[in-house]
Amino acid sequence: MAQTHILSIGTALPGPPIDNPALCKRIGAQPEWIDLFVGTRTRHFSVDFETGEQTHTLADLAASAARQALTRADVDPGEVGFLVLGTATPDYLMPTTANLVADTLGLNQIPTFQLQSGCSGAIAAFEVGARMLDEDRRIGLVLGGDRCFKHLPLDRDTSSAMSPSELINFVLFGDGAGAAVLSLDPDGAQLQITSLINQFRGLGRERGQLVNWFGTADRHLDLPGLQEDYKAIEKWVPELSKEVLSALLQTAGVAREDLDFLLPPQLSGRMTERIVQHMGPAANCKEISVVADTGNTSNALPFLQLDELVQTIRPGENAAVVAIESSKWIEGGMMVEAVA
């Protein structure tokens, strides 16, 4: 990959935060149970919580995050040489959400890519973007985001009939998007990517998540739209996260005790605590987690964490970003260093 710099980060969360008492009143769960076992306090939904009507599309959120990132970097959209979006929940199968965002931003005659992936799709977008940078395309946009709530029916009668394994998805997930402006040049950069991992690790391993797609011929089938094998996730995500962190540190030539910040996978507040403990960062390493306030926004989460990071990290300090995709197990991660 070419030397890759991150000029800026932008993020977008829809609507006001929904706290646990408000959510539980709607779906019939107990706030105390969420606090004790899940650890997520609030999340944002791209629908009106009272009426169930859509307020934001994924394209809306991604374009908003991209505008913020471009403004922060003082980059005109006409300077953007490519756009890459990682998502598991595009607005449509066609046209791609990536192209809807490009159209909204006024971009034309540039390469656009949409990567279909869960939580590690943001890292995949960074890798594709880093490989796209060259003398002709010195600046590009990478984005990640999801509208998880589109797969969760808000109707009380529907949610009250769900099993606990289905109902927990209302508690875990939220909606959001993020963006980063990548550059070949270090001028004005906040971070530099020093190593990156993006690889399939699901050979012979049962899937941990299933998101169904229904067409007009099969939408009547009695199948859940979203399934999670939380036992498999609890087993494998900490293991794979530890593996990714070790590989990132080795590739970047950074000793574990010299890691300044850790941006771990974000399933829920409690699960993140378990993951970090298993990863075993040094005592002086500072953790940046946002999931307790945003919910699991999938491909938006690394951007939300990076947005927090750039407000804290100092020149010369480094950070490891780790994201694990559990549907068929993808390891994602990157090391970044603050630019002087």
C-alpha cells in the first residue's frame, strides 16, 4: 500500500439517543437486565421511535459524515479521487448506497466501491482506499455505516412475541455512519496508517450471524431476518481480537507495552470489557470505546472510535483499531500513529 494518511474523520448519528427505560417501555424488557448483562445505555435509530417512520437512510447518514470529514479536512469534493463504502445494510441492492452518496456529494467520474461486510467492513474500506491512492488519486473518501434497525420491527405486538435471543438485538444495535478523508500527502494529516490486517478466518467454522434477504418470491416465509449465535461470538471474538492485536503490533514493530491506545471491537459494553481483558493490553494503554452510548452501529463504530481518538492522541502516540466480523469470521484491524 502507498503511504496513507488520514486527514480527518466525520461521523453521523440519527435522531436523539434512546435510553434503556424508553426502549424497554416499547419492547417489554427490563432496564436492570440491560444494565447488568449488556451494558449499553443509549443508541440511535434512523426511524421515529414513536411512529416507526423512517427518518434517515444510510445514504443520508453516510453523506452527512462525509461532508463533516471533508469540511474538517478543508477538502473540496472536486478533489476526491475515489469513494469506498463498507456496509452490511445498504439501502437497496441496486443502486448501491455508495453511488447514492457520491451523487449527493456531487462526485462524478471517479471509482466507487461498495463492500458488503459486517463490522470489519470499515477496515476493508480503509484497505481498498489505501491501495487506491496514487499520483492520479491523491485524496479519497472511505466510509462505513449501517442501519441495523431496518431489520428490527418496532411494533409492540411483534416484539413481544419474540424470543429473548431475538429481542436482545433491539438492545444491542443502533444506526450510524462514519467517514475518513485519506491522502497520499502528510500535510494537514491527523493520523498515519502504519499496518493493516483484513483477512477471512472462517474456514470450516460455523457462521456466527445471519442476515436474511427476502425477495418478492420468498418474503412470506416464516424465517427470521436476523440471527445471532451469541455463544460462538462470545467464544471466538475475544480469541480473534487477541490474534489481530498481536499481528498488528508485530507488523508495525511496536512492543505491547508501547501501545498507547486500544480501540477494541464493540458488540456491547459488557462484551467489550471481556474482549479487552482477553486481549491483554498493557496497564498504561488507554481504551477508547463508544458502544455503551451509541449501540452497536457495525461499520460506523471504528469511525466513531477514531473520532474520539483524534481529540485525545498526541503526536508520536499510536493506536490499534480492531474489528471482527462474526457472520463468517473476518479479522480486521489497523495501527495508526498521530502525525506531528
